[in-house]
Amino acid sequence: MLISFTSCDEDEEYKTPDQLAKERQTEIMECFINKDKETLKSFFSEYVINKYPDIDSQIDEAFNFLDGEIVSYDEPDSSASGPADKKSYGASTLKIITNKGTEYEIGFKGLLTNEKEADKIGVSLIGVHNTSLKNQNEDNSDVIVKADIYIGASTE
């Protein structure tokens, strides 16, 4: 009987906001690897979905921004801050390498809790950064190439 209680407790393990951020980032990376637009969209808050009716095209643009298929990447780094009633969290994955040798970073920001505005709970922004282009832009300031793209931000 004690064994059944122990295994039940393990299934309902408490996760810290940092752990939840790392999990979400891992899921976001899987969406980029598999080009899974619907799952990625489901991570965004209701507020973002309503504010940016072009979210589907933003996701498509972000998927197309990657030069090739993702072949390797680092473990995610995460953070969380704020009081319990309005807890923000986020994470990023560095050194994402494609089969064409291009390097990227992908990260997100969002809210885990928001007692006053529940529709804002969820991912608010995902950024994709081409670090290969950023390095190129720093080396050659005459030719600036778009090195960043965002989902959950205005494309105007």
C-alpha cells in the first residue's frame, strides 16, 4: 500500500517555473523541427491570438526563416520572475545548427500566471535569431540582412 502512494506522488510531482519554461522551450523546439504549426499556435495566450490575427502567417514565416533542417542544438536555458499572481517565464535554445550550417537561437517569453488578466496566460512572443547573419552584419556594416523574426509581434 505504501508503494502505491509513493508512485502516485511521483506522478504529481511539483515543477518549478524554471522547469516549466524548459519544458515549454523543448516543446517549441519540437514544433520547429516537425513544422507543427497547430501545436505551436496552441502555446500562445488567448490575448496574443486575438491581437495578431496574422499569427498563422507569422508562424509560417518563422518556419521558412530557418535555412534547412535543424540537426543539433543546446539544452534550453530558462528563467522565471515575478510574484505568484503574475509570474513571467521564458527560455531560449542556443547554437541551433541546420543541415546547411546556419546557426540560430530560438526563445520565448510568456506568463505562467496572471490573476487580473487570465487571457494573457501563455506564450506572448517567440523570437528566432539567425546568429550567423548577426555575425555577418557586425563584420560588414554596409550590408544589413534581416537576422530576426518574431511570432506574436506586429509585422507592420
